[in-house]
Amino acid sequence: MMAAGFALFGCRDGLLGSSSGSRKLPTLGDFEDEVRRAVAQGGRGFELVKVPMPGSIKSSLSTVRSQDSANRFGMAIDLDVCDGCGKCILACNMENNVPLVTEDEAAKNRFMHWIQICGGVPFMCAHCGDAPCEKVCPTGAANHTPDGLSAMMYKRCTGSRFCGANCPLHARKFNFNDAQALGLARKFNDEVPQRGKGVMEKCSMCLQRLQNDRLRFKTEVGVAKAAGVPVLGSGEWRGRGVQTACSEACSKHAIIFGNWLDENSELVKVASRRELYAPSVVAGLDPSVVYMRGRR
Amino acid sequence: MKYFSVAVLGIICAFLLADFLFGQGVSPTQKSDLDESVTSTPAIVFKHALHGDSIGLDCAYCHTGARSSGHAFMPAKSDCMDCHRLPLTENPGIETLDSALAGAASEPWVVKSNLPEHVVFHHGVHSAAGVECADCHRPHRGAVGEATLASDGAQGFRNDIYGGEKFDMKMCLSCHRGETFKQKNFKPAATYCAACHR
């Protein structure tokens, strides 16, 4: 009796094998192969409708306080230039330590990539101002930052997957696997923690790059003020000079990242001369990531 | 029927007893071992009180990133040697120190941060906002002099390390919400998750 209890309850992990066993690391080539496969398999495109230029966040959630923020980060993807090569996906995977998937999942087109080529165009989380995913999160793991990013707190996520079910773009990816134990994950970037099994993840608009730049900026301004050195500009951080991994990697400069509330941002300068589109399913949700086509 | 229910109860009790006796601890990985967080080979007897409190060195002189960078950093041997090239006092203890320094590696201290992977703490931005190092690194003790440190046998608190403190999110958040350090009039600080978490 005791032995049975021991086997059933006593050392669950001990008998079933520990996850900290020998881990093989996938090579960069494995990631490149998977991206090529994902691009080749592709996904169904979204119907695009015209949208106005994103401004301050319009959210029905009282917890989203955007009026006191000078920043709303977003991206515009140039449909006239993008040829769906998939370089953005590989750059994103390496920046954010996105794991590989098993052969079965790959055959079903279920990749963990935060960017998916749908109808020849990259689609990622639109960082909706009025984000439907955040409204259904039971733990508050999906929440908005004052900078207009739909952020994901992995340690808070309990894996209910309500957010994924409520996302019209299917931009959220769930870790069904323990990718590290299966040898499907590799840490390319120390700035981003690896996600465990049972955690939802999605495009963070390279939150780590933005926050690191903000910390650097605030430190420099603080040190300059303390030393009595005059500070150029308002001394407020606007995220200038930061690029997301995908926009940095795009050789055709089709992904433009910037601050919608900063008229000096390249994003605003370029987007104001173009017609803007968004997937019809999120067009009414105040998306931060939009698509550009033609001239206005 | 009565015997059956007694048997079921017995089985359940046996399982629970087995779990109690052989089950794994609640959090075997969360053991924080402060003695391993800072190591130095060979042991250099370093006293913060001798450098900071008595000769007034700023923390950032040795912890070069403390006021300007994310990590405070531990000093390299070359930082020590800036001052310790010449015997500094007539104190006989200085010879022990000189020989320890001579035999030390170029980076004598190896520090393993206790900060979890999903938390970001930037020393520089706090310093720039007017937070003093000692506001966090001398917790719950008031002014700590050398006498207190030397006589303090409290577990996990060593007089060669500043702190030995256990930080938690409550401590961060109470200050970020303006509930502690009211007399210091810090600017309002961010309290949204992504400010510090990834």
C-alpha cells in the first residue's frame, strides 16, 4: 500500500523523469529551416480595410491610462514593398527566444512564431488600444502599458488561453510543449526570459528594447541634471532611435517602427503620406500596427 | 458496506501518509543560498565600513555601474590596485591584504545575482532619481556601523557584503507607490507590470 502511494503521489517528478535532463540545443540552421517552412506553408490572408492614423489610445478599459502618456508605439508595414521573405520572422525568433515546434505541429502549421506570413504579408499582434485579449485574462497577465503596448507578464499567466480565443488575429501562441526539455528552444537573447510550458506568448513589440532605452535615457538625463549640464529637448523619453528586431531586419525597409504621438517619428512622417489599412477584424479595436499601400 | 468505507478511508490515509513521508518539498528550487551569491578566491578580507564610512569613498568608485548602468558591477582587481599599489597604513593587517591582493585573480569577486530572470532592476535610473544606495542596501537596520556589523551574528548577514538582504516585490512596490520614503519626496514611479517585468 505504501509503495503504491509512493509511486502515485510521492515522487511524481522523480519517477516520471526530471525536466532538467540532458538538453540538446537546436542550431541556428534549425531555426532558419523552420522559418523557410513556415513562409512556404503560409497562412490565409486577412481582409484589409482603411483606418485613420492611430492617435492616443481609445480603450473601454478604465485600467488603461494613456492620456498621461506621450508615447504610443506602433508599426506600419508597407504592402507595396514587402515580398514576404520571412527575414522578420527569423530576427523576431532570435530576439525573443521563440522556440521551435515539433514535426507534428509544423505539419499542422502551428508554429510558435510571433510573426506569421498570411497572404504574403507579415501579421503579428496589432497591439489594439481596446485589446479584446486583455479583457478576458483572469489573472491580469495580459495588460496594457502606458506606451500603448499590449504586454504579457509570463509569470502571471496560468494558461487559461482565453486571450488566444478572443484574439481575432490569432496572434497569440500557447506553449503546449516544454520546449527547453524537448531541445526545441535556444536562448539567443539574454534580455528576454524563456517561456515555460503552459504560458501564452505573442509579439511584445520588442518591449525589452524600449524599456532598456527608457532606463538608459532616464539615467543619462538624471546624471546630466545632477551635474548641471543642460539637457537637449524636453527631457522626456520618446523612444527615438529604437527599432524592433523585425523592422531592423527588413532589408526592404517595409516595416517601420515608431511613436504615433511623436510628429518627428519616422513612422508618422511616412504614414501620413500613405493610405492606412488594418485587418477588418481588428480595425474597430484601435490597432497600433497598420498596413500602408499607395499614396495619399 | 461499513467495512468497505473503512477500507477506502484506509487507502486514502495510506496514500496521504506516503505523500507526507516521501513527497517532495514545496519549492526545492527556491532555496536562496546567500553564502554562494558572492565568492572571492582567495578570500580578500574586505570591509565596507573601512572604505565607505571611514574614508568616504562613494559606492560607485568600486561598483562602477551603481550610478550609471543597469548592473552595479563588482570591482576588478585593477580597481582595488588604484589605491592599494602602495601600503596605505602602518596597520599590520595590510600585509595580509597585500599578499591576498597579489594572489587574487583579475576579477576577484564573482557575484551571482539573486534577481530572477523576469525582473529588471536598473541601478542607474534609481540613483538618477535620487535614491541612495543605502536606502535599499541597509534594510530594516537603521544606521549600521562597523561595530554592529562585526558583532552581528545574524544568519545570512556578512560584514564583507553590504546587505545580505532579502528583496521582494512588496519592498519595490511600496516605494514605487509612494508609501515608504515619504520624507525623500521621490517623483511618482511607474507601477505597471511591464515597467520591471518581462
